[in-house]
Amino acid sequence: PTLRRADDASLIAVMTARSNLIEHLNRTNTKVCREFALGGIKEPGKLDQDGQRFYKAVLTAVEAAYRNGRAAKETPPMPNLQQVVPMLNEAGFTKPDYDKLNSFASLSPDITCLITLKVNQVPDNIRKELRGPYARFILGN
């Protein structure tokens, strides 16, 4: 609930940090990328130097968004899934992408990493006024 109250800029910064980490893991270790996608990296200390830097950037961005949300007096409206689907479409999602999302738990590490990257890069590919609400939905669920 606290992240949901964060302002758009803070949430978009988290999405950007996550995208940077996922891009790195996609190049270096898709197994760990899958771990991240499914809930978190079990042993972040084993990441390479760049991976640790990107991971720390995610933690820093999440902490900043948490603090921002904690200080907020009101929770901005959060879109529901029916409102997010058009955002995904605007970002270029197609039926094969939705099929991957619907079978996420059974995907291979490399495919999991790619679709997770695409989900996290949506704010870069939609209208500015939709970026914060989209990030709020992804990070608030």
C-alpha cells in the first residue's frame, strides 16, 4: 500500500532501475533473471560487479519510492487490469506476449527474462500520462 501512494516519478524510477537490472541479467544470467521475475534474487552477493550495482540501484529506487509514498497523504487512483491491457497494447504487446504472461510460471529462464523486460519497459513506450499509473499497477500488485 505504501508504494501505491508514491508519486509517478518515484515509481517510474523504480521501473527504470528494474529494467536496467533485467537487461543486464538477460545478457549475463537468465536463471537469476527468472529468480528476480518470480519474486527476488536469492543470492545477490553472487552477482557480478555490474549486476550488484544494478541491484543496489533497484533497492535504492524502491526505498526512495517507499519513503515518498509514506509521506503522501493520499493514494492516487490505481488502474485495474482492464485499464492496463490497453497500455500494454500501446507499448506493442501482441497475442504471443499475452500467451507468455498467461503461462509465466512454466517459461524457460530466457523467455521469462525477455517478457519481464518487456513488462518493465512499458513506461518507455506509452504516453507520459499513463506511465505513473502503469508503474503503480505493476509495483502495487
